[in-house]
Amino acid sequence: MREISDLARELLAQSLAAWALSGRVCAQSNGAILVCCKGMEIRIEAAAPGVPFRWMLSVDGRKRGALSLPAVLRQVRAALDPGYAMSRVRIAALPPVQQ
Amino acid sequence: MIGVLVLTGFLGSGKTTLLRHVLRQPEFSRTAVIINEFGNVGLDHDLVEASTDSLVELQTGCLCCKMRGDLVETLADMLERRDRGAVAPFTRVVIETSGLADPAPIVHTLMTDAGIAGRLALSGVITTVDAVNGLSTLAREQTSVKQVALADRLVLTKSDLAGTAELLDRLAKLNVSAPVAVADRGRIDARVFDIGGAGRVPHEHLHSAHDEDVQTYAIIREEPIHAVTLTLFLETLAEHCGADLLRLKGIVNIMESPQRPAVIHGVQHVFHPPEWLARWPSQDQRSRIVVITRRVPQRWVEALLAALDAEVADVSPTVACAKAR
């Protein structure tokens, strides 16, 4: 099974393509993931043990924690694509009914 | 619960003719009909033979744009009249949209409006496509593309007047999961209108297809998916795709419920709650999620699902305990 960091790196690379952003995503020797796009550098790495996050992001030197990969994606997109307005999922009251 | 069926299709594609035929069938005798016409002089409602008490015409505006409030009010009013015996106790509602309507906002309204929830629920979308003009309309009108992409069923009309092979190929590329029925001069087996519930389990199509901006593909997973993964997956799709996620339907093998698969349905960022089937409908117990999108790459969706499930597995107590053993 692939490591989470490999899957996260692949997800970030595919995310740039999905968001129509040109840039690159690479692995660093210490296991961190580096996203370079629009002149910015975003570094993503596993959070240190004992902190209440799974991931730490460093966006142009400013550090933030993220609880999960969706939170990582949210922060990366907010940094790279600030004009994008995210939709919140809405759940219908009921499943579809059989007629 | 009363099911609401949305009948859509571009201008002149035969919606009213089809509806007129279906309403003549005995099993549709207790159907309330809402017809949305765009323009000052409505005609379609005169062409549909239904009880005048249970037929409502919404005119001079398009349901998808400015009349969503009117739709909810109309539905609530119909229910109120039904409750006090002023109209026959209808058991289903059909909404015929205007030919220019984007069905997505109408579907959203039916799925989420608190005013009608509990009494009415969406049962599905049927889209008519005209064999004579369908191809050119799809090439020219994005609304027509969206009407096809959102359909649970497609009905090909006027097929006696034109060849259908090229059009059928195009429809399969736009919406690989919707079965296509062919109407014969407006006549069709009324069972085409029987959709909803577990009957909406997507058909399996392993190939992907694309048509300019609109793409249809199937995400297949052999391994069961954690329930939390599914929640995160749908949330993240909604956040990052929004209106570009035209439609999503799937049958999912949930790790915590191996014998009872979950059926999921969504339109843009609005999803039905998962429906749990009593059992697998076939031997195939893989998760199969059909996605219809505008410019959302399949590789991103696959990478998202794989990464989320790996992360959830990493923090799952079940997996942690198994590792410890």
C-alpha cells in the first residue's frame, strides 16, 4: 500500500491541474511536500507528535496546522486561488423516493 | 411520501406530448402536474388532459431562475388542498419545466426546501431529446447539455423522423448512466416514469467518455470504503467542484456495512442522504461511482478518494487495533 505522503503528493499535483493552476509538486528529502505555484512556496509535512493536527503547512514562511487532507486542500487552494468561493455541501432531507 | 418527477428537455423536444400520453395511463390517474411555461401565453397546460384541480401552470418566468419560491408555494398549496379534500388525493407530482430551464436549481429546491420536506421528495429527472434537432441543439445550447447530463432517464422523441445512431452515441457520452427509452409518436411504456429509490442504482459502465467540457466517468474501487471517507469525499467534491459537479450517483461498499451497500446521489453540491440497500443487487460488490462533471479531471477524483481513504484508515481505531494484534 502506498504511503499517505505519496498519496497526498499525488492529490496535490492533481489538484493543481483540476484548479487550472500551473505549478509543480515535489517531495523533499525529509518527507515534506513542496508546492510551487504562482511564485509561492507551500510546504506540507506531517505534524510533530503531540500537536492536535495531522499536517503542518508553511505558506511563504507562515505556519498553520491542518486536521486532515481536506483541510490541507482548503488551505492550499485559499492561498493559490483566493478568488475561488467554495461551496458547502448540503444534504437533502430524504433519499429519493420510488414512484 | 409523495414522489416528484421532473420532466425536462429543450424547446420542442416533446415533453408535453409525452406527458399527455403518460397521464392517460390508469396508473397515472392520481398525478398532480405543474407546467412551467416561459412566456405570456401558456399553451402546454391546455394540451395536457389532467384533472384541472391538480394541474397548475406557472407562467411568465422560468422555474430555474426566478420562480423557485413560486414552485415551493405551489407545491405547498397543492398539498394543503389535497389535505382538505379540495383535490383528488394525488400520489405523485410531475413538474414539466420550460424548455429553457436548467433543471439543477429545481432539483436543489426539491431536495432541500424545508417547506416541502417530509411530504414531497424528488424521485428523478426525465429528459426528452428530439431525434430531429437533438444533435444541433446539444451543439448549440449548454442548457440542453445540462438537461441531458442531469437525467436519470432519457427519452428519445421523433425517432420516426430521423436516424438516431449518432445522437445515441452523443447521449451516451454525455450521460453514460441514464438508460435511453424511445418514444413512438409520444407513446411510451409508462414504466419509464417509474424511477427513484433503489431503482436508481447506477448502471455499470467502466469506460469514460467526454464531450467538450462535460465528462462522464466511473470510479471503481475493489476495496471497501470507510464511512467517514465517503463523507469527506462528498464534502471535498462539493467544496472544490461546486456547480461543475453536474451529477454523481454510486453504489458504495462501506467497510462498516459490508452486506448493505450505500446508494449515493448528488446534484452539484447537494446530496441525498445515503440510501442503504437490504442487500447487494448483484454479485459485483465493488464500489462504483458514476460522475458527470464539467472540467473536473477523473484523475483528481481518483486521487482524492485514494488519499482520503488512506488517511482515514491511518487514524481508524479498527485498523490500529488490527495492526497492534
